[in-house]
Amino acid sequence: MEIMNANLTTRQLHLAKLASLEALGDLKRLELAITEALDEKVTINEIKEAFSHLYAYTGFPRSLNALGVLKKVLESRKAEGKKDDEGKTWERPAEWDDAKAAHELGIQNQTKLSGRPFDFDFCPQDDYYLKSHLFGDIFAGNQLSAADREIVTVSALASLKGVAPQLAAHQAGAVNMGNSKEQINELMLYLSDNGLSQHDNAADANAGAWLKGNPNTAYAKYFIGESHLASITPKNIGKDDSTVLPLANVTFEPGCRNNWHIHHGAHQMLICVAGRGWYQEWDKPAIALNPGDVIDIPEGIKHWHGAQADSWFQHLATHIAVENTKPGSEPNEWLEAVSDEEYGKLTN
């Protein structure tokens, strides 16, 4: 299969486009996209599996409509004398005849995707459907790998409004199921560049005006989740000019936040530029942050900041010295992490 670039293959991009158009319900464009996918040797059974998989995320009407378009395209191509690749023989999953096996498989798949055991005790019905049917029966199909299924799922969710928490969860889950972060970032850009995403470009922190930068490895031990750092220096001023305040763009992936910490000898200024985040001072309620918000953090105040659970977040950060402290010399005192329990209360 031809490689489009270092990350996503032609086949993966076709599956992504088909999933997106299925979710959008754009049957006219879907007909053309199916034709293009078949021409590029995406198999009939792979396309069938993608559309049937998506009924769990987009509903039976869209799934059945997409399968109807596929049937129409295949009949037309057959009449034209074209022979399309059926692909790997479809096999009835053994789990369909063994409810216990389906449930056990579902628990394994859901735990791997979530990164931890997941139980939706609030609604036992949905908890059962998720484990036994979605992650059991559906994932047991032999046409698509778990990594493929997540590319299809992320593409569909990116094309639906009002599902940002699920999109963020599956972006992370797609990596847990075998895709690379680079592939998923590239997938989001592909969907956005082709007018398929219903989500704000800035929310994925890739297509915004501010650089995402490199993985923030130097401070990774003080963060839960993945962050990125891009230093910003005015073009008309030298990097070593001591009169210039150090300025950086910090990008937080969904759910990422730094530990509680204190700045000594300086107050910190945060300018929010993309996505949605949180800021909290010790013994005070958390403040939701949106692009354009500015936070001035007093010297000596214990606090943390980071992304909301269902959104990327970017802010510019600088320190302004107090008590004759030189810019860049103020120390940070890093403290305990913001626990999942603390953080989870903000998203409920």
C-alpha cells in the first residue's frame, strides 16, 4: 500500500474519509469516496466492517444508509465490468455464540483502550452494552484491527458536534490500541484540512496560530499527561537580551495538567490562546479558561493549571520578577500532583 507520508497510509486515509462522511450523512460525497477507496484497493469487506462498526457511534440510520450507498456503488461497478477486491473472508465471530466470552473480550478491549478498568456503574445497562456488545461482539470482527477501528471511530466522532468528551477519549484510546500519537495528530489535521471536522481547529493544538513545540520532557515529571513547549523570542531582539521577559507557549493534551506549584521571586502571567483549560489556587474554586482569558498569578501562591478533560489547551506563559529578581532566575517549587479524584470533580 502506498505511504502518503511517514505516518498514515492511503488505506487509513480512505477509511477515515469514509467514516467521516458516514457520520456527516453526506451520501453524495460518500458515493464518490467509496469509488475512490475501491479504486485504491480498499476491500469491500473492510468498508462493510467500517460502516457496521460505526452504528455504535453514529446510529443505525447512518450506518444502514452508508451500506446502502456501498451496495449501489458495487452494483454500478459490476455492471461496468469492474471486479473489486472482496478482501479477507468474513468469519462469524465465536463470541457471538458465547455471551461470557464476548463480555470477557469486551472488558479486555475497554481496559486497554481506556488505560485502566472502566465501569459505568451509574447505568448498568450501558456498562453491559459497552463491554459485551461494542468492545466484545463488534471488536471481535476479523476485517479491521483494533487500531483501524479507532481511526474509523475518531474520524466519525470528529465529524459529529456535541461529542467532544468522547472524541478526546478516543484520541487517547487510539494510541493505546496501536496507533502512534503522530498518526492521530496527523489524522485530525487531515480531517480539518478537508473540511470534515466539526471541531475547532485550535482545540487539537495543531492547526492554530501558535506553535505546539516539542514534547516537554524536561518538566514531564511535574505533569500528568503529555505537554509540549515552544519558546517564543521577538524577531527584532536577541535571545540573550536580559530586558526581554522569557515567553513560552505551553500546549496541554486533553486531561493534562501540571502539579501544584509555587513561583518564588516572581509572579506568573498566563495568556490563554487556544482550547479550554483550568486554573486553580489552593483552597479556591477552579476557574475555567478560554481563549483571550488572562491570569496573573501572585508570587508565592500555590496553584496549578492545565487542559480540560475533553479539550487541548494552549497558553502563553511568562514570569515578571519582583524584589529585584532577574527574569529567568526565579525558582519554581514543585509540589504534589493534582489527583485524578480532584481533577475528576471538575469535569462532572
